[in-house]
Amino acid sequence: MQVVDLTLTIYEGMPCFPVDWYPKPKFEAVLTPDTDPSGSHRHASKALLFNHGGTHLDAPWHYDYFDGKKTIDNVPVDALVGDCIWLHLPQKQNLEPITAADLEAAASGLDLAGKRLIITTGYTDANWGKDDYFQVSPYLAADAGQWMVDKKIKLVGIDFQTDKPGDAAFPVHNILLSNEIYILEYLCNIEEMFQKSFGKEFLLAVGAIKLKGLEASTARVFAISL
């Protein structure tokens, strides 16, 4: 069995979307070996995390769909874990859309119905931490979102921006989430999948936190080749 961790590390000072309301991660010690009242030399800490920071999963409630019934704590387990199809499109350049035609060609001969889908370009691995990371990403065209709806996938994971940078209408988020297709953003470590000879089909496991009534969660994500 081969396993690849597709998750970005969360740390203080990590890249954050460049808007004023976006909170930055903050870690704080609660106990240290010197302050542990029991004398048991324990470390204990707390972390302020933003649910959309780093690798994370969006539920439909993120865009106000399904009257609050499709929150992150209610994601079906069979969306989070199961068979996955991997489409790698390294030819895509900055600010270039990934279209339905691109996905149809890459998925030729593969059955996606009821499965999870990972689409990668290598963008995050090459650009995470750069000043313009959030401004020049490849992105999904609206017809790519509709293609996923038509293919009946359960979840899509990507290593680039979902919507075109600067498009405040967020068409792809709206297409996917209104059809209960969960969105897994900011994947990484794609080169390791090639090093470990992953093919186009493998198992995906997404460990989203069960946060009652909320719209998203940071997540630990594993690709598993049996």
C-alpha cells in the first residue's frame, strides 16, 4: 500500500487570502512542562484556525444552499472516503481556465459516477507562498462545474483556485455546492504521487472536522493506492 498526504501544513505566518476579514492562524501554549500544575511535564496548546485556511472542505452551507441542512458536520461518509479518479493537467498556465472539454479528454474511458474527483496542475506545489499565489491561479470554468454535475461526482479536490481570481460571482462554487458536490481546496504533494506510481484511480480519504452547523472545515487528506 502507498499513501500520500495531500495536505498543506498550517502554521503561524502561512499564506492567507489577501483580504482584511481573513483571520490568520494563531497558536498559543496552555500548558508547558514548566507550568503544568500536576508536575507531569505536559504540553497542551490551543489553535485559532480559519475553516477555509490551507487544505479544507467546503459544504453547501458555505453558499447558503439547502436551508442549513448540508453543513460540514453532515457530510456523508461516502463522499469523504472511497474511489477517486485523478486528472492531472500540468499544461495549464496561470489564469488559464480548465474547461469541460479539458476534463472530458482527460477522463476518457473512466467512469466517474458516484466517485470523488481530484484535478491537479501542480500549481500549489510550485507557487504556495508566492505573493501572487491567490491572484494568478488556473481555475475551473463554469462549464467544468456543470460537467461534474452531469458526471454525478460526489466531491472534487483541486490544487488551484476554484473560481477565476477576482470573479466575485463565484460561478463554480455555486454550481457545485448547489448540487451537493463538496469542494476540497488547496491540495499539495502531487509530485509524490508520481514518485509512488499512482495511477488515475485510487482511494481518497478526507478527514474533515465535524463542526456543528458550520460551512467548512480544515481537513487532512490522504491518497491511498492499494
